[in-house]
Amino acid sequence: MKKIVLAGLFASTSLWSANIIATKVHHSISEVATGSPLWAGVKESKVTLYPQTTVKMNDKIANQMNADNGSKVAKVKAIYTDTEIAFLIKWQDETLSIQKGYKSDSYGDGFAVQLATDYSNPEALPYIGMGSKGREVFVHLQKANPNVFEPNGNGDVEMQVGRKNTPYFGTELEAYDSAVKDLGVVDYERNFVSAGFRSMTQVRDGVNSNMNMIYNLNKHCWAGTLSRDLKDEYLNLEGTVPVAFAVWDGSRNNRDGLKLLSGWNSVVLEDETELVEALNGEVSGDVANGKAQYDMNCAACHNTPFMAPSLANIGGYASAGYLKESISDPSAVVVPGYNRNAHKNTPWYNVENGKRVSTMPSFSWMGEKDMKDLIAYLKTLKAEEE
Ligand code: HEC
């Protein structure tokens, strides 16, 4: 009993996300396969992927299927050479799902590797859900479907979602509808630079990368690889770099934002740096007081659908730096959610002078201890492992 009380009052997590140690190899890895001997002996890190719960889809069935989603542990390895880096990611998935046609209700499994374009300030990394304004991410995406629903045929990912899957309402939905003219069918390995869900730009040239994914029918396990150059016009990977992973489960109608997502993990290509500390440092505080702060200041909005994003899994994928920033400076990163067209009385943001301004008030007035306790409490909000 005493133990339970203590655990409730004081929580400390030493590992927020994984620290992945990349092993240097001396062969080209640009085409490295999932079964390559180069992976043997490389340190494996466990990366937990949490259900992304910020925005609900316009799809009741999918929302129901994922209502009680647990988290999932993926096993990740990294290797590098003087010019390239490669990741191997393995995750459990009971069903092999390959999208059979873009018009049907079947969805493919998939995975993505996300890299921050600027990680000079580890306390202010891009928003984990596909980057944010002024803080871009580079996304490598591989879907197990040979075909993709690409309504406008332009390779413009903003339009690569079915009508039901969009978060659009009102004029945005009209704009979406008018853009949906033609259907295209394309093989699906893609690269994007993304500064948020509504501003993803597909990258076709200037990046040497290769992805593949293979399903093991006996083990019910996917293995995927990404290899890419360390340096190109978008990224300059050296030292310790942040990386995040996402997986989609087609059998649960996962697509677009509906997925499992990790937080930022540090990948060490050489000596430890500030980033390792920012992503793996201790977070501690009085969780009971943190919860009291939450109930008093935050619950009214965050426990009400449509008022504010659900924070049910925020502890899984947000770093303490991000949480602190969200609380004291809400407009620094504005979550791509409902705008004024969606819920006229409770928009998540307004647009002022072309800039999104969060409707969440700043809590920068909060005392240091309350803020620390609140963050410790938020870090406990995450789904159990399945
Ligand atoms: C008036 C309603 C309101 C209150 C009160 C409020 N929030 Fe928010 N919050 C929002 C809205 C709307 C957003 C989405 C827009 C944005 O990103 O700022 C948001 C976003 C967030 C995010 C980012 C979520 C994500 O998925 O990245 C966090 C974290 C957060 N709030 C924490 C808090 C905490 C902690 C409190 C209490 C100290 C709080 N909020 C109080 C409305 C509110």
C-alpha cells in the first residue's frame, strides 16, 4: 500500500525515448537489406510507439477500432559509414495488410522514419507529428501497398488521402474537393519535407535514399530498412541526431495521422552531446501535485473532445522541452487540428496576419515547481504496451 502511494506521489522516468548507438561499418549501405549480415552484432534499441491521439479522424469505424489502442515496442538498429546511414526497424503486426485498391476500404501497413532538418537546439525540436512551421522534418515513408489513393495525380501528399480521412471542414473541405479531380496510382515509397500536416512537400530529386519492408509470415513481424546519405540539400547528419519512427496497421484502418508514433530518439554517430541529455534526461516531480495543476488549469479544455487535442498519449511522444514550451508559449508550435470552420465556438487556432495563433492561453506565469510537477504528470500519460 505504502509503495503504491509513493509511486503515485513521485514518479521518475530515466528513459524518455531510446538512445540508439549507430555502429560504423565499412561497406556501402545504400542498398542494405533487412537480412544483411551487416546488422549482426549491432546494438538493438527498443523504441516505444504510441497511438497518435491528437486529432480524431472523420471516420467512426477507424476511431472505434483504435479507441483502446495500446503502444507497441519496435526494435531498431542503426549503422553508418562516412557518407551514409541506415536504419533497421522491426515491429510486431499480427496481420499482413496490403492495400488492394485505392477505392476499397482496405489499408496497407507502413512505416516512416522522421528526421529533424535542424536539431541545433535539442530543447526545441520540430513538432513530432510531421514537423511544424519554421521547424521542418524530413519524412521517409514506405507503405506496403503498391498503389496509393492519389486523387489529384500530382504527387501532392496533402491530397493523397480519401475524403473521409481528411481533417478538413468548411472551406478547406471545399478546397480539397475541388482539387480532387483525377485519380493516380503510384508505387509508394516517398520522401517529404514537412512543416506540418497541411504543408508537406514531396521531394523527388536531390536525395539518395532507399526503403523496403518485408513481412515474416511465421513471426508476424515486419522488418523495414531505410538507407540514405548523411548529407544532402535537406539534411546534414552528424554527431547525435534526432530520429522518430511511425508505423501504420492496415488491419486497424490506420492511415495518415492514425498511426503509432515514437518520440524523438537520439542516434549517436559519435560522442554524446546535449541532445542525448535533452531526450534521455531524468524527469521527476510530484505527480500528485502535477495532476492537481492539470485538473485545475487544463482539464476543462483537454478532457473535452473538440475543445483541445487529447493528451492521452502525450507522455509517450513528447519530450519535456516540448511540453514546457507548449504550456508557456502555445503558439510556438500549433498542433494541426480543428480550425474555426470545424467548431465555430471552439477553434484550436485562429489565423492572424497569416500566422496560426493558438487559442490556448499561456501558462508562463506558473511557478517553477508547479510547472515541473505538471510536466512529470504529463509524462505519465501514455498507453500500456499491448
Ligand atoms: C482554453 C482551452 C485550453 C486550456 C485551458 C489549455 N489548453 Fe492546451 N491546448 C489547447 C488547444 C486548442 C491546443 C491546440 C493548439 C495548439 O497547439 O496550441 C492545445 C495544445 C496543447 C498541447 C500540445 C498537444 C500536442 O499534441 O502536441 C499541450 C501539451 C497542451 N495543450 C497542454 C496543456 C496544459 C498542460 C494545460 C494546462 C496548464 C493546457 N494545455 C490548457 C487548449 C487549451
